[in-house]
Amino acid sequence: MESIAVSGEIKMTAVDQGTITDVAVEQMSATPDPRLKQIMEALVRHLHAFAREVDLTPEEWLEGITFLTAVGQTCTPTRQEFILLSDTLGLSSLVTSLHDQRTQSSGTTSSLLGPFYRQDSPDKKLGESIVNDPEVPEIALYGRVTDTAGRGIANATVEIWQTDDKGVYDLQKDGAAIDARARFRTDSEGRYWLRTVTPLGYLIPMDGPVGDMIRAQKRHGYRPGHIHFLISAPGYREVVTALYMGYDDHIDSDTVFGVRAPLVVRIDKNNPHNPVPELDGSIHFDFQLSPVSSAGDSGRVGADPSQILKK
Amino acid sequence: MESIAVSGEIKMTAVDQGTITDVAVEQMSATPDPRLKQIMEALVRHLHAFAREVDLTPEEWLEGITFLTAVGQTCTPTRQEFILLSDTLGLSSLVTSLHDQRTQSSGTTSSLLGPFYRQDSPDKKLGESIVNDPEVPEIALYGRVTDTAGRGIANATVEIWQTDDKGVYDLQKDGAAIDARARFRTDSEGRYWLRTVTPLGYLIPMDGPVGDMIRAQKRHGYRPGHIHFLISAPGYREVVTALYMGYDDHIDSDTVFGVRAPLVVRIDKNNPHNPVPELDGSIHFDFQLSPVSSAGDSGRVGADPSQILKK
């Protein structure tokens, strides 16, 4: 960067359209944490490249500031509008894929955590229903949690959460009881089975700034019906994923880009292997966990978005 | 993008690490407003390129979500933490320079609006002080507002705001009166003159998430002393700018990258042209406004950040 004399007495660095990115990166160069330094430098370079490419105007910049402020102010302990924004921009989906690629996991494909996970799911016994008062016929959901060689993992934790039969999460209902979520442990052969209702596809929350964005983009705003999972066992990588209902009209146009081909399932009727034979429909899915690679690798990826504002 | 068969019955688009960016851009392709479409597509591409370059992990992603949420929740009608974030990342400075470049303005160089502008500055008469109770010797600030040919613009509006003699803006003091800001009109020859105090350099607000970031980056967090201006007149481009005190220790390392060489000034002693001769020190600066280029070009760039949460 050029140093220039000012007022005949002061030497200063010239900041202008051409040098500002280098000047900003230089000012962050003493960051002690090398990873934070790398991330922030890359963020500044890409953020500036974006502004240069579109030749962002002061009015548009202020509109962006106003939008981001509204996103932040919409967040509550039961609503995470920034995760919704990340989801609808495809960033969350990309981070999920990068994770699978980085860990070279031969385990189950990841999908989005989404904004509705919570840590305080009730523990239930295998075979129990996760739904408090089902008003539609239940289905069975079953399978095994195995290692990558297909050996069952006993006592693995299977956390599951989904919408109720009206397409609503318990967290979206003010003061309502915990519903349509639970935590199970696999049996000695790694098997799990439970009862639930068919999850309905739903419109993402449209009454906040992200909803305004989706409408301005003429997107439909729907997610196909899906069931969230967080699968974990000591010594294995945690898997955050979801199963997607193949019959859903929006299976091919998920507004948050969570659908992955290996995670699309169907509901079988009269399946002779259904472990809850009194139920007509069943979904069968086996989860594979890959081992953690080193002592310093916790394998943990899940976290509770509802805790962000409780810290 | 590849379409693949799922479960032997559904055709769906393959979303993975390689295709997610195209899929996301495609889903936004029906956006009716062409400028919004352009901005959002570029944003998605650059945001994804950033995540790919640093191979962003789920833990780091959640840390980012938590940080942005905290930034949003720190905003109040008198504090704009997202503008502070944009400022400290050099984005605001870049947008300012892009504006000057786009408008090919031969007028005064722009600088940052900053988070402390407000629309309800009191009108004052030429020669009055903008400071309610100065506890240090005042200085004179004077000059002309001209067109790019150097002809004075009569009745131009000169809005000015700065810190008091302790380095604090009125907006940073709970419930305090409006202070160290005012609105003047130039005389028939485009001249302005007023009394103020020497603005002190200051630490940006460090008690929020942006302060946490600045500390983690081992940056000093200081801005050199400066005086903000918003200059306007019908038929001319509004100029948002600031004058920077050349003697300040941080003139060369402004934490928000607002300093521009043409905007660095000094305080003259015993200047025979000082229009307020009873004051010892004076700053002389002439502002140039360029004409608006077309009927549809308002020339307005200023906006009141404090209105963001009042809408």
C-alpha cells in the first residue's frame, strides 16, 4: 500500500476502493488464533468481492443492515431466524456436505439440524410413541444403528424430532408441552423401533424477515415432510440427519435444501418385518456411524439452537 | 444438475457439495426484481465460496449464528451493532468508495455515516456553537459549500455531529439532551462557520459482540478524532463525509477504515482568516457538491440508522 504525505506533515496509508480489502485484512493480522484469523480474512475478502461485484450502493447496504437487524431481533429462545436465513440461502446445506466430505465418513449422510432441536427431549422406551395425542393413524419407524461394517451398536442414542400431524413443532406453540420428540436407546443388537405419525410438509415460518425474503423471491417456502435425527454413541461420530418423505410434492424443491437422495424414504404398507405389527404403515431406515478418528476428535456436531439466547 | 431415481419411483435433483450453490441460485431465479435477483445470487455464490475456502465446520457455523444473533439483539434505537460490524470489517468503507467511484463525483470524498447520525438535529444560526456546555476552549470550523466549479451554493444544509470533549456522542448517554450536533444553512455566498470543541478519538463500543471480535483480533479498537458531516442542497448529490484530525495517534489505523487522505485536517492557530477571531484555533474545509445526473437520481445517500428499530 502506498504511503502518502498529508497536510505536509503526516504520513498515512492510502485507503481507497482498491486498497481497503488489504488494509482491513492487515489490521486483523495479529489475531492470535490461527483458525479465527483464516476465517475472518476469508470472510472479509469474499464479503468485499460480493460488494464489488454488485457495486453495492449505500441505500442497498442500509437495506441489508436493516434486514439483518430484523433477523437478529426476531430470534427468541424458541425461534432461530438466523439459522432459518442460513438454511434458506443453502449455507447450512453446504456446511453439512462439507462436514461429510471432510470426515470422509462412510456413515449415514448428514442433513440439517434445523432450528427446532432441543436438548430436553424425554427418554422413552423402545416401542413407545413420540406423539402425545395422535389424531391420525400412527406408523412404525424402525431399523438398526450399526458401525460401518454393519455391526449393531448397543445402547446408541437415537434422538428424534418432527412436526405433529398438523405440520407444527411443539416449539412453535406458545407454552405447549414437549411433543413429537423423544430420546431412545438401541437394544443389544443396535435395533430401535418406535411409533409416530406421518410428518407433514410445512411452510417455514413466514411472519419474519426471512419470510419477507422468500416472498420477494417468489419461492414457495415449503419443506417436504421429514423426521429429524441425532444419532450418537461413545467412540463414534455423531450424525445429524433427517429422513424425507418421498411422496411429498416438495421433495425436489426443499426451501432449505436439506433433502439428500440416500435419505428419502417411503412408507411401506403391510410390511411383514414391521416390528409393531398392529400398525399398518412402517418406515425402515438403518443408520451407520463412523468411528472418531483421533483422541482430540469428539465427533460431536449437534448443538441446541434454543440455548443460544439462554447463555 | 443430475436427476436421479429414488426408491425406484421418484425422480429428484441431486443436492450435494458440488451442486448446492447452483440449486440455491436456481430456486431464487424467479425473483421479479432484477436487482434483488442479482444481489442475492451474488451473495449466495460468495457466501458459499467463503464456506468452501475455509471448509467451515458445523461447530464454527453455529458459532457464527450465535455471534450474528448477539449482534442483532444488541441493536437498539440508539445503538446499531450491525453497522459497527460492517464498519469494522471494512465493508462500509468499501461501499463509500464504490459510491464515489460509481457517481464519478468530482465532489468531496465520502466517508462513513457511522452509527450515530440522527435526523432531529437542532437548527442553529451561523456562528453558534454546537456544544451545549463546552468545558474546553472552543475552535472555529468554517469554509464554503460550492459546486464543482467553485461557485458558492446558498442555503445549502450543513449537518454536523461529533463526540463531545470527553469522546462521547450524545446518543451514547442514556436520556441525555441532544448535544454536539446541529444543522446550519450556508449564507448567500455558500459560507458556513460555527463553534465546536476538538473532537477526541475514541474506542468504538466494546461491550457488545463486535467488541469481543475486536479483542479476539488484538485490534486497538480506536478511531481517530473526527467530525461527521452530511451536506445537501436541492439539485446536488448529498455528501456523507467526515473530517479527520491529522494529529491523532490513530490517524493511520482507524478501526473502521473511514480516514481518507483528502479529509485529514489540522487545527490552525492564529489564522488571520478565522471568521470567529476571538477563538484561537480554527479548521478550514470547503465542501464540493456534484450535480445529480438525471431526473430519477435523487442524489440522496444519507439515512438515519436510529430509525431502523422505530419503523
